[in-house]
Amino acid sequence: MQEGNTRDILWIKIEKALNTEGCPICSIIKTSTEHYLESLLYEYVLDVGLRGKLHKSLGFCQRHAYMAVKIRERLNDDGLKMAILYETITSEEIGRLKDLWKDVYSRKKFSVKRFFGKNKFVDNFKPIGECPACFQERVTESLYIDDFRARSNEREFRELYGRDAVILCRGHFVMLLENCLRFNALDEFDFFLKMQIEKLEGILKALTSFIDKHDYHKRESINKYEAKSWRFVVEYFSGKKDVEIRWDEV
């Protein structure tokens, strides 16, 4: 690969993720989202485009709002940056509530059922845009799912991906298979499917052994892989903490 190539930049993150435990796609998304929010709070708090998106999404979604709060602590910020981002959003919310107050109580014969049913007032309080961090996650997810398929024939990728500690969570595994089918990459489809079966069989074997060795009649010690087997299973079905699996996009 040539230096400076986009695939080189992606490979740095992929290689790092394949040297950790669990789902590498989840790891990449989590790290990338944290870097995005950190950069956002550090440099782009006053960016007009970003603030416009946040106004449409009514701030960050719950998950990313609290992720941003944690990152704020790492930046030793006393809350000023979050206050700046949410000041106008809060002002606009007050305006919406006052408009509702005027609309409701300007009617002499007010019927709650008729008013709410006719005007669908709830729609006025729904976000009209996507959380910027959620959008960033979807872009990252799509990019790396595609790159995993493209790299599946590379020797170094296969060696790292073959590690026992590496297994795609169920959601990202299905997304990857769907990506292979979309590009008619049947060899890649077969590779990832075969590997996933082998990896799950290995985890199940370790999980069963972990359970059996809790029998007080057993004197065998539990190895590290067996001790972690239950964590691998939880992550396989649920993904890593703070990473949302969007099944509607598969």
C-alpha cells in the first residue's frame, strides 16, 4: 500500500481494533465517536453548521449527550462548552412552550382531546434532525464494514482477525454478510461465515468448561479464556457498551 493512502489510515484503526478483544467494528465506532465528540467540544463549539444541526436534533441523543459529558470531564471543562451548545436550544424550547400556552388558552371553549387530536402538538416537540454524533457513527460503521469485506483476502488481516479474542458482534456480523452479498463477494461471505461459526464454537466450548469447572468436584483451574467466555457471549449478542446496533439499517 502507498503511504498516505486512505486505506492505510483505515488500516491503522483496524489493526488496533483487531488487537483488542471482542467486536473490532464496535471498538472502532466507540473510539471514533469519542474522538469526534472530543474534537467537537474542543474546537467546534461555535461552528455555525454544527449548531444548526444540534438545533434540528434538539441537542445530542441521550447516549451521546452523556458521552459528551464524560468527555467534557477529560477536557477539564467546567461545563461552559455544553452550556454554549445548549443555550439557544433551551431558548427555542421556551418559545415553543409559550406558543403552546397562547394557542391553548386563546380558546374560550377549550377541549384537551379535540385540541391535541386536531393539532398533533406532539409533532412540534419532536426533533426534525438526527443527532450529529449518531450520523457520524453511521458513516463510520458503513465505511469500516465495507473495508472489512475489501480486506478479507489480505494475509495480515486474516491473521489478526483469526485471533480467538476477536469476534464480530451479531449485529455487525450480519451487516458484513449483507455487504458481501450486495457486492456479490461470495468468497468473502464464505470466509466470514466460516470464521464466525468457528469462533462461536470455541467460545461455547470455553463457556461450557467454565460452567463445569464451578462444580466443587472439579479440581481443574479456570483459564483466562474460559473466565472471559461469558463476556464474549454478552458482547456477541449485545455489542459493546455505548455502541448502538441499528437493525433497521441491515
